[in-house]
Amino acid sequence: MAEISFRYSQNCSGNREEKDQKVSLKPIWELINSILDSLILTLSPENQAKVDQLKAECPDYTLSESFPPLTWPVETPSGDASAEPLKIHAS
């Protein structure tokens, strides 16, 4: 299991709309998306051996090569960033 989280804040006064006008979240969302886009998940040799063994035992078994996009972020700051699909890369 892997967990990735990002923490950020807008250190200024006001409600969310006022904060969004003072401190743009667009650069941080672009950075977060860039980091997520650069991730590649690779199985350990032991787990890859298990997958290979399973494929040999069940030749019609296939792993999903694609996964439907997940909405990212779950909550979007008002007016500054729009929800974008979270891309899953597998190798």
C-alpha cells in the first residue's frame, strides 16, 4: 500500500474566496499534478514473480492496463483550479 499526501495553506486573512484572490493556488496544483504525473509504480521482484506465476497458471488472466480517471482534487478551491483526472501510470 502506498499513500501520498500534500499539505498546503494560504496564510492570509479572509474567507476562501478572498484568500483565493490574494494567494493563487494554481502554482501549487500544477506542482502537485507534475509530481503525480512523474510517479511510476513498479512491482518488487518478489511480487513480479508472483504475477508471472499467476499468469503461467491462468493464461487468460490479465491485469488492467488502464483505470478510469479519478477526480482530483476532491475539493477544488473556488475559481482558481478545476478538478482534473488523477492519472495512474503503471509499468
